[in-house]
Amino acid sequence: MANDYYSQLNEALANSPKEKYMDLRVDWAFKYVFSIKENLLKFLNDILPLQIDDLEYLPNEIPVMSEKDKRSRLDVLCTSQDGKFLVEMQQKDEDDFDDRIAYYASSMVQNQVKRGDLLYKVKHVYVLCVAAYERRHISSTPKDKVLFNYYLEESDTHEEYVNGKISYHFLELSRFQEDDWDKLMKNPERWCFLFKKMHKFATEEELPKDLHGFGGVVDTALKKCLSEDQTMEYEKAKAFEYEKLLSRLYGEKKGKAEEKMAIAKAMLEDGMELSLIAKYTGLSEEAISACRVD
């Protein structure tokens, strides 16, 4: 069954209208856009309370202390005089994700001190995660809050432990709902828009007059600027992401209407056509349209 719906999906994607811009949530597109230093610098400076002037890319596999240690391959890894930075795109909630990023960050601290060093000199490690899934928060959390920054602090006085050396920063796409670029006032919100709704910029002519410094990011995401091989790699990666999304329909929750509606809504947000969504969910186009209204 898996091969059957995978073939159908590939055929449907091949015949669907071609988008002008890449979906930045797709792993290949995420890595491609942030392989441009200017784009990565802008992202780090927009999300973190720093002003980073330059950075150096690092191999995306963290060195291990021994062959028994688990190897970790990350999306983007870089360093500057201000610290070390781990940037990850996470599509879904996984039981061990928080443990994984803690392991990644700890490894990046450990690898800064070598045998023979006289002093322990350790740069701060910043873990940045673009989370496309819903994270849990206390009930008093403002509904429109999309950026969450976690540091070590004293439990009673809330005094920050300034030498904590590791902090975690989550840009949560599921909490972002605004459809109008011109209404956005902060750059973290604008990043959310580009990650979730790049397809709304259907053509270059429809771009907002003021991109607020995001012109380089938008230009990098233009599909027409990719080579033929790069376009093929992106399309394969995108099909794989949709395969994972649609596979939920063939799991234990296949028969549950509410699960189908949730997936249909996610596909609508991705800019897929009603006919394609109806084909793979079994829902009517009228029911899918109701998702958009809701």
C-alpha cells in the first residue's frame, strides 16, 4: 500500500502547478537557504539577543570522543566569536527530541576543551529550533507568542546564571496565524510567515513593497534560480516530507475523521490544491473548504 500511495503522490506533485518559492520547512530547502551566510546571520541576529558580525560554518556532524559514542548529524552548525550555534528544523513532536538537542548541545560544549589545554575556555552554545509542531506551555502563555528563549536561572530569585553556557530558543510556527505580511511588526513573526506561508508570494510581482530586510532570503528561495539537479533534489525532499505527512492516513488513526481534517488543514496551509487534498484524505472539497473557514 505504501508504494502505491507514494507513486500516486509523486505523480500528483509532478502534475501540480509549480510554486515560485521553496517551502522552507522542507529539510533540503532549509539547509540550502541557510547555506548562504547572509541569510544565516540575519536569522541568528533576528532571533538571538546578539549582534553577530561574522560566522564560520562547521561540519554538520559533531565529533565523537570514542567510536562507542552516538554520531549526530545536524541541519546547520556554525561558530563565531560570540558563541557556537546549532540550528535545527523539526517537523513533528518526537518523544526524544528534547533529549537529543540536550545531547547535541552538551557535545558542543565538551568538544571545546582539548587534552593539554591549561584552562577551560568554553563558548556559549545556542540551540535554535524552528518547530513546526505544537509544544506544551503553561496556560498563561500569550496566544500570539512565537519565540521562546530558555536560560538557566535561580529558582527563587530568577537570577540568570550568566555562565550557564547553553540556551535553547524555539520559534514555534504552529502558534503563528497572521496571513497579512504588512501587519507584522517583529522579525521573528516575519520568519514565521516565510516558513509557513512562502507560497502566498505566488509571483515576484506580488511581493510586498517593503520586505523589511528579507529580500535576500526571499531571493534565495526562488525556485527558478536553482539548477536542474538542485530542483530535482528539492522536489524529492518535498515529496518525502509529504509522504511522511500522508502516511498518518494509513496508520492506526486512518478511520478517524478528525485526524483527516487536521491533516487536510495542514495541507491547506502548505498551499496544496483542494483536488489533491481530497484525493489523499477522502474528504469532499466542501469539507476541506470548511477547514479554511474554521
